[in-house]
Amino acid sequence: MAVDNTRRATTALVALAFCISGSALTILNKLIMAFLPAPNLVLFAQNFVTLLLLKLGYLGSLYELETFQKQKAIRWLPLVCLFYVMLASSMLSLKTLTATTLIVQRNLGTVSVAIADYFYIGTLQNRRRIISIAGICFGSVWYVLGAFTGWHSFDFYGYVWLAVNIASITAYQIKVKLLVKELDLNSWTMAYYNNMLSLPFCLIFSLACRETGVVSLFLVKSISFKHCMILSCSCSLGFCLSISAFQLNRLITPTSITVLNNTNKFIMMFLTAFFMDYYTLTTSSMIGALCVLGFATYYSLASNN
């Protein structure tokens, strides 16, 4: 009984950390893109700080990090590529789209994962889940149409990166299920591999996108104590999210993670909608958003038997 209570308490704390860090990081990243539109260098800073904190915790004997193994790193590399694309596309979409739009439309990942599960794993969906998938698609279109006032209001750049984000999330979720079981790494080591192997990608794409000029301009003209605090908080939250996400994969089932994600999105959407994006929303788009989140939650609660 004591062991069960400890496990439940640990799971609750990790789930809380996952929800808070994920929600807050999305909001902070949106703020960062307003004063420092250099997503690759921002990701480099967040991943580097996470890596540094992981090393400090290991040196302080707070947890175990497995010895770096070349073969495991090679097997993990495709997942790192997807991890990086997932983070970078999210940041790039936030440069022009609202945080509320990102939160709502990401639920299309539920649809794409269900389709991918069918073709790659052979998972069949029951009637309630098929209805949920149709509802998510309907709500997503309704949300876009509710915010649509003409072609000038439709941000192709933002939605292209949003589509890339959804595709990478789908591939990542399928791949991570296989690798977690295959390589049997603890959550700290998985986070270590993810963040260490993603650093070269951040630098390469940063140079390709010529972000050094943006950073130089920021350091000369725009830097302030407030901006430094936002960046520092985002790096700390990146560490918390990275660890809690992998830990949850070991503590609860994928269905429970989906339920947790969708419940958290309701809270997150209302926070961003009313504190950040209030003037960009219409009654119609809010109805579409609630439709998407409602059907996504229904999907995650519907047993697939």
C-alpha cells in the first residue's frame, strides 16, 4: 500500500510538472519570438542549459546517467531529428501565428497519429474514436474559418510550419514508443541523448538562417533584464519538460498521457486566449477551438476495444 501511494504521489508530481512546464514554455516561446526571432539559437540555449543541468545533477549523485554508447546514439539519432523538427517548427509557427492557434490546431496530431497507427501498426479505431476524429477535423476547419476575414488574414508561412509540426509530432510519437522499449534507457539518459545530439542541428540551421545578425541586433538595441529573465525561465522550463515527458512514458500509459495532454490544453487555451490573444479571437473561432478540444478529449477517453 505504501509503495502504491508513493507511486501515485510521484506520478501526480511528474504530471503536474509536465503540464505546468509545457504550458508555460509555449507562452514564453511566443513572447521570445516577439523580441528575439531566432528560433534555432533559442533552442540551442534551452537544450544546452538542459544538458548542463543534467550533468550537474549527475555529478551531484542525484540520479544515474548511463555511459554514452555510440550504437545507442546512432539508433536514437532519427528520434533526435524528429525532436528538433518538432521544436523548431513550433517556434517558427509562433513567429506569425498566435499561441491559441498552435494549441488548438496541434490536436490534428491526434488524427494523424491514428492514421499512422492504422498503416504502420495495424491499429483499428472504434466508432466513438472515428466520430471524435471527424469532430476534431470539423472543429479545426471551423476555427480557421472563424478567424478568416480574407486571404490577407491567412498566414501561409505560419500554417506551413504548423503542418510540419503536426507531421513531426506524429512521427515522433510512433518512433519513441519503439525506441523506449528497444533501448531501455532511463528518463534522464533519454533526455541527455535528446538534448546533446540536437545541439549540432541548432547551430547548423541557425547559421543557414543567418540568425547571428538578429542576435547581434538584439544584444545592441533590445536586450533588457526582463528579456533575460524570460529567456532564463524558458531554459529552466525546457529542462523540466524534457525530464517529465520521458518520466511519464515510464509511469503511465500512452492513453493516460493523451488524456493529461488534452485536459491541460483546455486550461492552456483559456490562459493564452484571454491573456495574450483576446483581440485576435472571434466567437466563431472560439466555438471551433472548444469543438476541437472537446472531441480530442472524447477521443482519448474512448476505449479502443
